[in-house]
Amino acid sequence: EAGVAQSPRYKIIEKRQSVAFWCNPISGHATLYWYQQILGQGPKLLIQFQNNGVVDDSQLPKDRFSAERLKGVDSTLKIQPAKLEDSAVYLCASSLEPGAGAGTKNIQYFGAGTRLSVL
Amino acid sequence: SQQGEEDPQALSIQEGENATMNCSYKTSINNLQWYRQNSGRGLVHLILIRSNEREKHSGRLRVTLDTSKKSSSLLITASRAADTASYFCAPGNMLTFGGGTRLMVKP
């Protein structure tokens, strides 16, 4: 089966510019996650979608970050305007079910990420 | 959500040696997962252990879970240079990752 697809792989922008990232999850996966991973740190959850609804966006800086998942499949994450501290890798992941319960359906499958450099 | 804390932060061993890394967490969980991240890549799921399991094996990986101590360990036996990566534990609903253990295996 195809994995989680993300694009672009790399992006360099200047501060105050806008940028958008795209993610296509594994077919049939209801839950989609966006993470921010700063160099040397673990991934930090930004937003979680269940189908096309938002489950958790408590750590999303809503003054500059936005995300949508139209039709419950693909998703885009946007930053406008970007700051220097937004330089990071943005990871998208998907799973069959939300991260709850004892089964294996909450295993997350990650894309390769988009490395953003804000100059 | 809760965060797992991995220990040590960094580990350097020779090829062929065993590598052990630990994870601690704070609240009750249904399961715990371990993930690997190679440099410049996304995370890859390694193994899931349920709360009613004490030990689980997958190839050269052995995971233990002690729910009374709220801790887990990941053992990689006969390590290879290709095992060089960061390893993260994900307790429970796994929406928050710790800093991971950076493992370097020297050839």
C-alpha cells in the first residue's frame, strides 16, 4: 500500500512570507495528524483531524497557522506570516482510528516530512 | 495526552553490542508504542505492547512494559550501523512525543 505522501520536501522562505504544505494520507485512514519537529526535539502535535473534523488543535498557533482537511482525505497546513522560529520539519501522519484503545488501529504512519527554513 | 520521557538522551555503542533505552510515563495506559526516526525521515512504527503484556519480541527488538513502575524498555540486540537513529516511545494515545534517545552504532 502507498504510504503517507507529503510535499514539498524542502521549502525556504523569508520571514513574513506565507507557505503551505500538503499531505495525502494512506487510503482509508480516518485520522490525520500534523506535527512540528524542531531540530533535536521530538515531534509536537499541532492538529488532529478525524475525517474532516478537528479533534485537537490546542497547540496550533492559530494567529498564524491554519489547517484544513477537505472531504476528509488530503490536508493542507498553512503558515502566514512565517517567523524565524517556525523553521522545523513538518510531519504528517495518519491512522485508522484516533489514538485511543488497546488495538493496533491507532498505529501512526508518518510521511517523510517537509523541512522548512525561514530566513 | 501524556508524554513519554526517553532515557538516555544519547547512546553510542559498537556494532554487535546491545542497546537498551528506557521510557517513563505518568498515567495509566492501554498500550505503548516505540518508533524509530532515521535522520531526515519520518517516524516508523516498531512495536506495540499492550498493558496486559509484559514482554514482546520482534526480530532483534525486545520490549518490556512494567505498568506498576510506569516504564518500558526497548532492547536492540546485535546492533548494526543501520540501527543508528532516534527512538521515541509513545504511551497511551501517543499524541505527544518526548525528546527521544539518539542511538549511534559505530561500525
